[in-house]
Amino acid sequence: MFLFDNRLSTNIYHILALEEILLRQWDGHIAMLWQSDRSLVVGKHQNTLAEINLPYARERQLQVARRLSGGGTVYHDLGNLNFTFIQSGEKGRLVDFSRYLEPIIRAINALGLQAHMGPRNEIMLGGKKISGNAEHTYRNRVLHHGTLLFNSNLPTLIGALRINPLKYRDKAIKSVQAQVGNLCDFLPGMSQNQFRAHLVASLSQQFGSVSMGLPHAELWEQAQVLAQEKYSTWDWIFGRSPDYTLHRHLRWLGEEAVLKLDVELGLVVGAEIKLENGTRAGTDLLADLVGQRHDWETVGNLCRKWGQGQASDFF
């Protein structure tokens, strides 16, 4: 077992790419601790725009990413310590959340706390969720990763994930909201670095014989290439969303109106605006929008081109 306390990068795309490289192109067992800059990470099968407050995220310059595993959307910042386990096993018996949560829970409870695994494979402490988890299998390999809220900015977390559930209609997996809490509130006087050192020591003790660090330097180089070619791209982050229809109320040409956008593979395939009196607003903007990406910059450019609306009207 390798135990890698990853300090190489806090770029979310680099980390997600490294997880895939370790899962698919290496055959050993590894546990990794890591942090990322402020970001929103959606599950593989989610509709990105339905899960995040995009105007809020853009205003605060939050990165948006998509991971390999399913499950709900999570918020990351440097107050959030994340853990990853990648191991080989027997097909059909790879998915086992308790196997990977128990070492983390034991480490937390060694500090005098009473954390436990919740019904949705989360870690609960004092009635609050401090860790969300997800898994992904590939052949005879499993990737398990989770968050640990230590001193995260909870108002930003809540604001970034606050969305109107009626705006987007699709068949994507929806996130389940829960009351969240920070570990630091239960560990007065302990810094995040001290907690991280404790977690490394605890995992080392629990796993017995471990090798510290990344198994091979070239794995990190491969991850940086994959981050650029896949994980940081619009096609992966937004274009992989399931087909959806956007309905939203707005003011258009001085009247109350309803916008409807049909989107497939990230591209607008239908666009209409119905005014309050029931008539359709026929505009060159809507005609021009069909066939384009449902993307903030693309839509904003078209709004400026035709002198109508603004990007925020279409999200």
C-alpha cells in the first residue's frame, strides 16, 4: 500500500486526472490525501447546470469540474481535506463504502469524537455531515474518494449549490442536500495541518507496512496531460450532461415571459420565448442560438450581437 500525502498541486483538474491514471494505468493499492482550490465537482451522471448556481460560481471564480464517480455535487476549498483509495479486488465485490470509511472514522474518533457512517455513505458528526463519498469501478479496480470538511467556507458552499429544482427538467442524478458542519468546530485548538498529520499517522498505523509518496513520477506527468485534454474541457464538464430542458421566467421586451431551451449533448436544439399574452417572441437571437453551446460566453456573445437580453437570462 502506498500512502501519498499529495502536496504537488491544488488544481482540481490535476487531481481528478491523477485519480483516473492511478485507477486505469497502475495496478497497485494507494491511499491519497489532497486539497483543491475553490471548486464545484459534479458527479459523472449529473447535469452540471442543474446542480450549481452558475452566476454565483462565476462571480466568485469557482472552478467547475466533473469526476469519474457518480453521486452528488460537492464543494471544495482549501479548508476541505479530501481522501482517495484506489485498490484492486474481486469483480462484483468492489463497491464497499464501509471498507474505506472505517479507517477515516477510526482516525477521527481517536481524537475523542463520535463520528459514524450515515445512510447515504456519508460521515456524520454531531448530527451534521462532514464527509460525502462516491465510488467508481473499472475492471477489477475501485476508486473511492471522499471529502472531509475541516474549516471550509460553509456560506460559499451553500450559496454555490443553491439552485431552483424546477428550472431544469432531465433524468440526471440529483444531489441530496444535508446540513453540513466543519470538523474544526469539534476540535478546538487543532489546526488543519495538525489534523492532516494525525490522519497520515493513523492511516499508516492502520495499514501497517506502507510506502510514502507517489509510486512513479511519470504518473503525475501523465495526469497533467489528461487534465488538459479531458478534465478541464467544456466537453467533459458541460457537454457530458444528460439531455435537458430549461424553463425559466424572465422579463423580455418589457413583458413577463417564459423561456424554454432544449439541450442535447450541451448544444441548444430548440429555443423559444412565450410572452405573457401567449404569443411567441420571434427573434434572430433565438434562431442564432440553435446549434450553439449552452455556454455562458457563447450565449453572452449572441446577446451582445443582437442587442437583446443577457447571458444570465438563459441559465
